[in-house]
Amino acid sequence: MRDTSPNLYCDTSGSNLDDGQIEMAVAEMGASRVLFGSDGTMSGCVGKVLGARISKTDRELIFRGNAARILAARGMTAF
């Protein structure tokens, strides 16, 4: 699906904190298709991204840039 559906995104939510989740998502889909998301355990979701072995640019895309780009494409203002 990731190759045939360019509008498919992955979010970081979930209270499972398995090592390497964010790195795998970035490697498989590219940082431009990973969005920050959280469930009731926001600190874990933030920690998964902050602790991931990814570039600062990728981290900024995940935390804000991707959502801002998607909203802007729909004529909406980012937060």
C-alpha cells in the first residue's frame, strides 16, 4: 500500500514503545509521510520521536512540517 497510495500516512500514536518504530516508518515510507500523533500517553509518543535515531529535519517534519503542509494544501492554516 505504501508504494501505490502516496496519500497514505503513518502516525506515531500508540502506547506501545517498541524500539525502532519511528526509524522503521521513516525508512519504509519517508519522513514526509510520518505524522506526530498521540493517544492518552502523550509523553511516550513524544519520546518515541525525540529518541529516534533520525535527522533533525526528519524530526521537524514529523512534529509539525507534514501537518502544516497537508493543511496548507487544503487551504487551512497550520497551528
